[in-house]
Amino acid sequence: MIKEYFYRNGRHYASKWTVLFIDLCIVAVSFILAYFIRFNLSFNFDVQKLWAQLPIIVLLFGISFLISGSYKGVVRHTGMKDVYAIFNAVCLASIGAIGVVLVNRFMNMVDGFTIPLSIIIINSLLTFISLTAARYIFKICYESLMNRNETPNKNIIIYGAGESGIITYNTLTNHSKMSSKVVGFVDNNLQKVGKQINGVKVYDKSILTEEFVKFNNISEVIFSIQSIRPKQLRTLVNEIVDLPVKVKIVPPVEDWINGELKVSQIKRVQIEDLLDRPPIEIKNSKVMKDFEDKVIMVTGGAGSIGSELVRQICKYNYRSLIVIDQAESALYDLQQELKQVGFFNFVPIVSDIRDKNKMRVLFEEHRPDRIFHAAAYKHVPLMEQNPYEAVKINVAGTKTIVDLAVEYEVEKFVFVSTDKAVNPTNVMGATKRIAEMYISCRQQEEKTKFVTTRFGNVLGSNGSVIPLFRKQIEKGGPLTVTHKDITRYFMTIPEASQLVLEAGAMGKGGEIFIFDMGESVKIMDLAKNMIRLSGLHYPDDIDIKITGLRPGEKLYEELLANGENTLPTYHDKIMISKVREIDYAKTRTMIDELCISNLFFKDNVVQLMKSIVPEYISNNSDFCKLDRKNPEMDIKESKLGLPQFNN
């Protein structure tokens, strides 16, 4: 009956005034007991004095409770901070009692009022112990009554027995809606191994075996180590990913909500957390000075890279931010997101960069000082099927923005390119390379500083391999990989955006900045790791299917073309590519022809692109037939200084 009552009403919280009243009752009982203890559990004392002193003691403790706020804590969630508050209140009241006794001794305000020092000390100890014990007893009773016969729905191991691990333990055990049990801590510090924290044993990492996990029915391992580096985390995760458990991680302290860890913040370890290189950190950034009181325009501002550029730019002291994108819904979502976090000084515009008249109106109205051009079609297989559209956006659209930038004397233009523009094997990469070449042509006029950035695949961007694998895992597989040996360079969206901003700030015009992305990642290994991080096994739970290279797809990406080398910058992860010379007049003429032509037939479009970019050799594509094999053409090209190919 009592259990049922508590279970039905357990969601209600006791009034703080009720808690204060109970605390004062405990104080009164403790004061009476202090007299009995002082006089050997007998009545060999003046009871009348006791009754005269009791109201004053209760009043002093009441004032100290009000000052310390010890009665405001939620009793069922009593923790160390609540104990500190009680201790402070007891000390304050005891000092007050001693003060009253001393003052009365000299001023004799209350006739015969005195309390032996031993009584005050005994009462302080009894009160502190009683108040603390009462709260913990209530907490234990509440938990046992609320849980009734329930068993934990999951057993957890916390990896890390430091301060962060203890906070994680408290967060998990105090969460009323989470039925879980921490089976143990794991720590590499041998001085902690074998000891207990809150009654939970600390183990060495060697116990994390399949037998231990199955015997204790462990379903999750939570990494709670604040100082851990990505390389260390990757090593530790690799040691346990084959176990039938979910692997989670506690975020850095600076990401905790109001300095407190919430259960909702404990997330599964993501593949981004296991990058095979340290995260990029740009120090002594020039961006702040470069953006001061400037009008900034971002095209493709609602895309993966564009939206992150906008988020980062919003933190600077610019004059105005113009965000252009043709995707209305994505742009609206970005607008609402920025408003919610307090950013209002930006202008979202739904428009198409191919519309030169509309773009001219925007340039005339806003007069941008900085342009970040991220608008593009980027999906290789789709663009292989739609080369005309790829040219219209990636080449003609870029040409429109570049021409207007020169016309309206924009100070700096930053172009977001890709590693697929290097020795391109597909339509998308070739269009980006042509855009780079056109920018190089306009740079010769020295009216606008043009800067290009090249980087590889971006983790988590729209249409990238990571979201695809996640969706396939959710559906039960299989994961699709085009080739068992295919590799790619990866970086995170914030890193990519940071690179673009920094390159824009350091660029003096004409540079192509590339990024030291570490070692390339084997996609097959990436797929296996994502399966294991999901708590599943390959191939038992989810298989991986080899589908074959897609049209235009490379096995290996490059950041430098043949004949290119690099120059260092002040950041060791950012380099400048020294590109080969091109015939600017001829190249510009051919690009103009490509943009104004109505070549709706795929072969005609691609044929003209291959003339502009001689190193564009199709791979695994219908356009392989267009690659030149005529020796006479090779001789003509050699006279022009163009590279020759033997296909």
C-alpha cells in the first residue's frame, strides 16, 4: 500500500518550507540529545534552562538555513553540494550560538542564559550527522520504492575513473527516467585498480573481454576521459569495438549545459571522433581583421560548406552578410537556426547564380567586399549523366559571379574547389578545374584578389559517404562500397570552413591553397569501423557489398596535379600549390565558348571540356571514347606545351 502511494505520487516534490520545518525539528531533537549525552544519559541538568535555550537555538539554525539555502535542495537527488550547504549552515549556527552566549555573558540581556561549549559542539555534530543521514535515508527509500521490482534495462562500464568518470556516474544514477546500472569503472592507472568509487569497483582494461561482457550483460561502454586525444581514443576504441557493446563518449566540459553534464549529451562515438590525424587548429588567425566592417557575400550559403561558413562568419564584426542559395527550405532552416542563437545581421536571398541580371542587382545594392563562392553541383555520378547542367552551374555560374566581382571591384574572391579538379576523371571535377582556370585568367587583370581552396571529402556533408553508411546501417545493410581498395581524404565541415576563411584572409591573389589532410582513408575500413561502432558485427550482422566503380570515379584522389608543387604558409597544414602556366587568352576564349554554347548533347559538351582541360581523361565512363588517340593531335598539342596522354 505504501509502495503504491509513493509510486503514484513520487513525481511530486516536497515543498522547501516542509523541508525547512523538518530540519528545524531535527535540530530541536539533536539539541535535547546533546544534553542527555553531555550528562551521561541522565536528567542531572536544569530542564527549565533547556526549554529556555531551545527556541533561541532553533531560531539561530533557522536563520543559518535561510542564509545557506540548505533546505532548497531536492532531497531525492541529494549530493555533495547539499552536504556542503548543511555543513556551512551548522557551522554558521554554532558560531552564532557561541556569539550569543558570549554577548549575554557581558551584557546579561537574558538572565541566566548560558550554554556549555561542550553542548554546542555535541549539538553541531549530532545536527550535521542527523540532517545528512535523513536526506540519504530518504533518497535510498525513494529509489527503492520507485524502482520496486524493476531490474536495470542496461548495464554500463565507464572507461575513466577520474573526475569526469565520477560525474558521469552521478549523472547516470541520478537520472530518474533511466533504468541503468554502472557495473564498474575501467582505468589505466594501476593505483586506482581494485579500489571502489561509490561502491563500484575499478577494473583494469584487461577485463574487457567477450566473456566478461556477456557474464555481466554489459550493453554500453562510455568513455569519460577529458584529456584524451583522437589517436588515443582511436586506439582504445579499436581494442573494444569487436565486443557486443555500444561505444559512447562524454563531450568536453566546455560543451556541457551550464557546466553540468546531461544524459542526453552522452553520444555514440562517431567516425569523426576517430580521424587518423589531430584536429586542425588555426592560431593567430587573420580572419578577424580581414572581416572588420566588411560586406560579405556567400553563394551556396545553405549547403554543407556554405552554411558552416555562414555560422563561422556570424561570429565576426562584419558590416553585413549576404547569403545566397536557390534551395529555399535549406536557406529557411539556416535563417531560423541563426536567429535562435542571436544572429540577425544577415540577409538571406533565394536566387540562382546563373541569373546574371538578378546577381547584378544584388551586387549593385550590397556592394560586397568579400565573396565566398561555394555554390556548385558536386555529385559525381549525377553530373556524369548531366554534363550540360554541371557546366551551367559550376562553370557559367562561377563565371557570372567572377565577372561581377571584377566589375564591382570586389576586394577578394574565395573559390571553394575540390581535389577532384586535380587530373580530373569525371565531369564534375573537370568543371571545377575549368572554373579554377577562368579565375586564373581574371586574376591577371589585378582588380580583384582571387583565391582558390582545394580539399577532399567532407565528413557528414550532404550526400557524402558517412550519412549514406548510417542510413544503410539503420536499414540493416548491406553497406555499399564501390571498390575494396578505394581511398579518400577526409576532413570535418568546421575544419573545411575554417580553412576557407583562413585562406581568404592570407591570400594575396592568384593562389590555390591546399590542405595537409594526413593519410587517405580506406573506405572499406571506414565501413567496417562504422558497423562496429554501431554495436554490430561484420559480416554476421551487416555485410558490405562491392558495387564497382561509378562512372568517372577514381580509386585514389590527389591534391596536386602533375607538375605542381607547393610553397609553405605560416600554418603548417595549409600550403600553396604552384600551378602550371596556361595560355590565358586562348583558355578564356574557349571557356566563353563553353558557357554561351547550347550544346545539349552530352558528347559535344564533354568534347569541348576536354579541349580546355587536356589532362581530363575519363575513367569508367561513356566519355572514355572521346579521349584523343590521334598521334597528329598529340604533336599539335606538344607544340602548344600541353600535356600528352597515351590511351
